[in-house]
Amino acid sequence: MESGQTTSTLKNIKELIAILEPYAPVWQEWKESGACILSKQEIALLQNYLATGSHLNSCLEFGISISDATDTLNRIKLMLCWDSLKLGSWLTERMLEKQGIITYESQQDKFLNSPLIFLHMPYDLKIRLRYLSEYTMGDILAKYTEIKLRAHWSLTDELVNELKELLKQNNCLSLLK
């Protein structure tokens, strides 16, 4: 039984390493960027599993069951596979910015004109804003008032308030009409 578990664990680790291969050269920068689709807990669970081949540390750290940790790891694998196209876009954007082909005048300019999917914000808010079918935060602010945002089927009052807080943090709240 023990060797079966070890074989299964080694297979899982090899599968994870293969999935993570495109992320490896930029892992640190990617996981700290707004392009990262994983929560801090998901990143910790993934790193714990890769380091130990076990979910025990994550179960103790996060107060979750082995079953929940396994389900989360499986979801992480799927998310990373689905995210590979976005990773390519993020790498291109990053390279163009580093080469000076894309330039931003300020952090506020970068916040308003970077692709929405690369911005730091709560995950649920990011997902719901995508339903607006706008590419940047600047596009959203140009086309939507607070009243229109509150009336949109995908945004609750709580999410609009989170958006307002995000805008405030980036010195853009005055742009929301």
C-alpha cells in the first residue's frame, strides 16, 4: 500500500511540474502580479505539496481536510492549464513594457490602461468585471457610471463598493461618475 501511495505521489508531482513548466522562469514575478489566478492559500498549498509530497502541512496550516486539500490541488491544476493563454499575454505585455514599447506615465496611468486581467484586485471582483466586456479599467470608467454598475446583473452592491475602494487606492475614484 505504501509503495502505491508513493508512486501516486510521484506521478502527481511530475504532473504538477509539467503543468508549472511554462510558469517556472517567471514564477516569483507572476505569483505577485495581478495576472496570477491563484490565491495566497492556493499558492501555499501547491508549494507545500511540491516540497513534501503531502497535504499534511496545508491541512494543519489552513484547517482543511485531506479531501479538501486534494480537491483544491486538482482545481489548481485545471486553473493553471486554462490560464496558459493568459500567461502568454502577460509575458508579452511584460516584455513590451520592459523594452519600452509600452510605456505608462504613472502608476495611475498603468492602472487605468493595463489589461484588466493583469490588475491586482479581489478575484470575485475581477471575474465579475470581465462580464462588462471591457479591456481596461479606463474603458470601464469611460462607459459606466456608478448607477449603471449597480444596475448590471453581474455586480452586487458589495462588489461595486469593492471597486470604489480599489479606485480610491489607485487615486481614480474621482473618475467614477
